[in-house]
Amino acid sequence: MIATAVAIAVGAALAGCTPAVENGATVSLPSVVPAPVSIESGDGAPFALQSGTRIAGDADAAAALAALVGARTGLALDNAGGAGSGAEIELVLSAGGAAESYRIVADAASIVVTGADPAGLFYGVQTLGQLIARDGESWVVPAVAIVDAPRFGYRGVMLDVARHFHTVETVKAYIDHAAGLKFNALHLHLTDDQGWRIQLDSRPLLTELASDTAVGGDPGGFYTKADYREIVEHAASRHMIVVPEIDMPGHTHAVGLAYPELAEAPVLSDHILEVARDHGGGVPTTGLPYDGIAVGFSSLTIHDEATYDFVADVFGELAAMTPGPYLHLGGDEALGTDPEDFAAFVARASEIIADLGKTPVAWHEAGAAADIADSTIGQYWGFVAPTDGMDEKARAFVGNGSQLILSPADAVYLDMQYPSGPALGLTWANGPTSVERAYAWEPALVIPGVDEGDILGVEAPLWTETIRTLDDIELMAFPRIAAAAEAGWSPATGASELRTWASFRERVGALGPLWTALGIGFHASDEIPWTAE
Ligand code: TNX
């Protein structure tokens, strides 16, 4: 039934299909982002979706599919039938394949989505949502066969809720929209100089005294333990883990508002004074909230045992609240901490986390600490072409027998400005970041000596110095977040004909109507040929 990609007749006529070159001939394949391992168009008629089309199989996946089809088309599929026979759309769990993998076979008579596990089935449903296309007055799914599995097990997005606080509702919306691109981790940057955003019973003053403010004098906020649970549960329902970050030993000015004995006085380098002059926010001052955007002036006290009691309290409580395997200890830009002290601190903090039965994660600077817990995952935030020895620090994690998460700032930092677009974002990572630059990098080629097996995955951070609302978040994230999704999920550059900028921009353009239907306020970048319907 399924012909090769060349033998497409029906697919080419459908909206939402993008050209590909096969044996010298231009053919069209349905647009899927991130690119799947394999996709072949069938030669038959498409499957026609109608109100009342019956879905059978896994109830969670059926509900997710019905909601997605409803949002995209307005049609109400019938997902009440459970495992009953005779349904046109079947959602099947069948163990044995790779984790998170799935297959889709669609023809005029039926659609079968098979997941190796619930996450795989969920991702199959997300792909199916992208396949839906208009055919005149009807809604159809083209005849197609897809086999798909992720390249990397960790595919993250990070949201900074410290520089600006973001509500539970905002975080849940971002989870929903990122999960649609097969991201499976939400890293929450919960604390920074500007505020502490997570309530802890062991250290109540953190939220009582250090959570009210944000960058620019904007209001702060924090998550209660119930709020955090709600985020964790919502993420789990979308097959995402939450990775909480408590940034240490720098980025800790707010800790000093609550527990002054744990914080050193701000180190006012020329750089800090320059940022205060150019960007406002004043000069960081002991005991006063900081609402500027300078980094690298604060430090926890390193030689006081009380600091390690604090670290143990904070991560101990967070470990109990967090079902996922990772706790992130930060470790970036600790310019207010002596390098030897930094190494000693990171070693102890990472051991505290490892002793809790969790895997520590740290920004790549922590690779300079010789005694860091061997299990610590490093998160690389240097450039696609490493500078300043950042690659060496990142390699140290691999040398310890651990792995790296790649977040090259000049590609996947979603808080960088677009070349033309909203007046939001920063520019320090090699100037504004186009969608093409966000796409044109290959994970296994970033850090010399760090190969496929050394890479846990890819993460796209969104820092929020200039980002206040869900609208801001989505404008900055979409469409560039799709490039990070493809780097994390899809076959390596060169291993698939779909892994080119030319293919990606067409496939992303075809997602415009779905994103609009889902309420995603993306930036309609002029680099992308957006389709109207
Ligand atoms: C660098 S990259 C930071 C953050 C800033 C961000 C702004 C890294 C680990 N730290 O403190 O918010 O730049 O783009």
C-alpha cells in the first residue's frame, strides 16, 4: 500500500505538504517538525476526518488526539469507545521499540498510531496533528507511513522565572506548546539575584523576604508547593519532567535578603558598574532587592558550614518534590567567587545532590571543579564555535564519565533578539539570532572530542530579563524553538535529506495554521514561507 516518497500523487495536492527532492524529481511530503526518522507518502487517497470519526485505544492518547483535532478543525471525534473494534483511528501501545518511539500508518480506510510507550504514543498523536490538512471543504490526513524515534533522550526547554516571574498558567501553556514539538524536559530557573521563586518549608524567609520584586521594578511572585506540584503534574501529563534549578554560588543576591549571613557583599567590578550605567537597575546593594540585569556580582559564603546546611535543606526539599531524576545547581557566571572557592563549593553541592539519589546538573563552568560529583551532567552554553576555553570545561564532564546537555547560546538561546522582529531580547550571543542560525548547527560537531554518545541532549533556554508575558515568551520561542526540537529529536545533519534549512523552513511554514489554531503567538519571521491554511 505504501509507495516510496517518489510515488506521491495525492500528497502533492494537499496543503501542508512541502517539496523534497527524490531521484532528481521534486515530490511533496507531509510537513513534520521535528523531522521524523522516515516518512513515506502512500499512493492512495487520504483519510477523511469527520465529526464522529471513532478513535479506539489508549484513553489518554485518544483524549489528546480529540483535543488536537478539535482545536485544528473544529471537528468532534468520538473518543468514547475505548478499545472497541471497528474504529477508524487506532492508538496502540506495543512494547519493544525504542523509548518514546512510534509509527503511523494512514490510508483512506484507517489510521493506526503505534507507540512503544505512552510517551511514544503521545508523540505519534502530535505528529498526526501536524499531518491534518485542508482538502477543499474537508479535513484529511494524507496516506503516509512514518517510523520515528528520538536521537537524544533529553530534549529540554528552560524558562527563567526569576528575572521575571511567570504564572502557573503561563508555564502550563508553554509546556503544552513545547510538548507538541516532542520536548520532554522543562528546566525551571527558579532563583537568581532578582528573586527566589519557590516556597520551601525549611527556609520560609526565602519567599517571605526575597520574592516580591523582578527586573525593572516589575512585580515578583513565587510558586507555592501546591503550584509546583501542579506544574510537575501538568508536565507529566505531557510526558515532560521538571528540572528545577537553584543557581549557586553566584546569582544569589536574593538569598542575602532572607539569610544575610549566607551571602557575601556584592563584588562591584567595572563591568557591573557599566551595566548599571547603561541598563539602569542601580548598583547591587546588600540587603536591598536588585532589579537590574547585571550578572556575576553575588556569592554565597563558601567557608561557612551554615552554607552547606542551606544547600542540603534546599535540595533535600526539592528532591522530595521533584519526581524527575535531575536537580540543577547552576554554577554559571560565579564571578564574585574566588575560583578555588568555586571549585570547592561545586564539589560539595554536587555531592549533596548525588547523595539525595538525584543526578546533579550544572552549567559548564562547573567542569573546572576537579572534585565535582562524577555523575554531574554539564550544560554547555558557549557558542556553536567554542571560545574562551568553554569547550574544555564542558569536556571535563565527559572525562568524568558523564554527559552534556548542549545549549549553544548563539543558536538556541531563545532570549536573543531576532534580526528583525519584536523589540525584545538581548544580543550578547554573537548579535541577533535568525531562525536559520538557530537551525544551522549539528550537536555532535560543537565540542571537539564530544561525540554522539557523550551528549544527553539539547536544551533551548529562555532568559527573561526583557520577557514579561506569555505573548513575549511565545514570540521569542516560536519558530526558533522548532530548530532546537529538530536538533534534539531528528537524525543528525547529513543523515536525512530532511535535515536541511531549505526543508526545515518549508516544514515550519506549514505549521503556521496549526500554531494559530492552538493559540501560539509565534513571530511570523520573514525567513519562513508561512502557509495560509
Ligand atoms: C547568561 S548563560 C546567563 C544568564 C542570563 C543570560 C541572558 C547562563 C548560564 N547565564 O544569567 O540571563 O545570559 O541571555
